[in-house]
Amino acid sequence: MLAAPPFSILDTLNAVDDALDHNADLADQIFRLGAGAFGLPEKPHIDSWMNWQGKAKPNDISKAHSTIRQFYRDWSHEGFTLEVEPLLKTILSDLELNLPAVQPHNQSPSLLLPGAGLGRVLFELALRGFHATGNEISYHQLLASNFILNNTERVHQYSVYPFAHTFTNVGSRANQLKRYTVPDVHPGEAFSSRLSAGLPVGEMNMTAGDFVLSYSTPDSKETFDGVVSLFFVDTAPNLLRYIQTVRNCLKTGGAWINIGPLLWHFDDRAPGGNTDDGDDDEPGENTRSESGPSSQPKPDLEDKGIAEPGSFELTDEEVVLLVSRTGFEVITHEILPADSGYIQDPNSLLQNRYRCSHWVARKV
């Protein structure tokens, strides 16, 4: 009965398989570009030390899956409009209120975005004249952001089926197999249009590596006019290290804008254990990939950056209090309405929403 119409389960499985093939086509293109950038052979010899084949762990596959799904959030019209644009408007309003449009010597304000992911907010800020630098530790997302920002030929060039894997809380097969196109805007053309209209655009940069190790150095001291952390601070095992790093790289009087929940990423790890075999995604439909590494160092290794052992989880009130006691003046603090999804299928019978903490702090 299930094999026959109107259920046609076998046809459904074939359609899901076709959707996964489309996702795989995009993944293959990202991989080929990334392999070339790292100087890796596309077909390595089996005995070569550069043989990457067969080395992916379940955690890598999970992160690749999350990255493909994140194209929906960042670079499809539907995902950007529902999930990113409302937060971006809040960030832009904060920047207008707390950072002067033109700095000394007629320079545009410089911003740092830790946990930049696939680079959509980074792109939007640079498009509006800010000199924006993203920082990301996940090489899956670094490769994907480079691909979409620098190697797109036209809008709606690629197809993704972000919810094809999901068989729970599905209203209809049409929803499960819905096709989305990316990118909804061509980065190069968007910059060219602004320049042609005589409007200012900023520089856009991306750095790869651990946020703490990259920006807690003397070379990074007082480098940026502003820091924008979006869905980021809860990736810290030790939030104090994040705060100290922001303080180090932020100029005196600079603004730190934060929006996000407190889904502490290291909350459920075993003490001193290795979580590399686990899945990075959140429970349920609302998946969100980690910005930090999944495994913890062995006790005899030097403590470094985000991977240092030992973690603690604070409440929202305690986070704001800690920020205010470590060299910042908290200017505003509010809990945004519960309308922030994260790679959330708008047609799912299960709707997960975050009530994001939003605050602005100034370095004193």
C-alpha cells in the first residue's frame, strides 16, 4: 500500500536521493576549490602522506552537512530574510548609534566579526562601508565562505535542499524536498553597483584560526573600532578568555555588539574527554554548527585558546555582569522577542526559536 500511489514511498526515497545529489554537487565544487587552495592533489596516491581520502570522521561529515544547510540561512533569499536580516538591522542600528560614520583621517570604522561562518553578515557590513574582518576556525565554513564570496558567477547559481534529510515533523513531501537557490545576491556585482553609484564600500577580510589565539596577541592590541559577535559567545568554554580577547583587540571607546542565545557548546562534554565522535548539531530540527573544535586537549598538552580544558556556563544576567566587571561599560541590554530561528524549516511542524540576548558594551 505504501509503495503505491498516493504514498509512493519508493519514489519519495528516490527524490530524496536526487536532492542529496544536488547538495553533493555543491559540496564537490567547494571541495575542489579548497583542495586546490591547500595544494592537495585531487586524486592522491594511496601511499602518499597527502592522501586525504578516507580520513573524514563522523564529526567532519556532520560539519559538512551543517555547512551545506547553512547556505540556506546565509545565502538564500528565504533564509536571509527570515533569520539574518532582522538581526542585521539591529546591528546596523547599534553601529549608527555607537560608532561615528567617519573615523579620524577620514577612515571608515573597522569591525571584527568572530565566528563569521559563511560570511553573509561580514559581506553586508563591508557593503555598507565598514572595513570588516571575519574570523573563523571551522575550515568547512572557511572553504564554503571563500567559495560563495569569491567564486560565484551569477545570482541563484546553485541549488540546495537543506531539509531533504529530515523525516520528522514534515508537513508535506513538497516542503521536505523544497529547492532553494544561492546566492540571492552576487557579492562582486553588489560592490560594483555601490561604487558606480558613488557610495562608500569597505574592505572585506577573513582570518582563519582560533579567535583567542589570533586576537589576544600584542600585535592585535587596539586594532578595531568595533566587535560584532552574532551567535558566538556561547561557543566559549571559558567566556572570560573571549572577553579578554575582545578587550585586547578593541580600541578604547570602541563598541562591542552582541546578539545570540546561550547554548553553551561545551556544556555536555565529558570531563577532560574527547567529543570528536559526536555530532555537532543541536537536538531536533534547529541545527547550529560549532565555531570551535570538537575535541579537547590531553591533560599534558599546553592550554591554548578555545581548546583549554575546564568550562563554565553562566546565565544571561551573569554574562552581562562579567562583561561590566572586566573593563566594559554596558550601554544597553535586552532580550529580543522569540523569533530567531537557526536553519529552521519554516514549514516544519516543530518550530524552534531563540530569545536572543542583545547588548552593547563600550571599552573603558
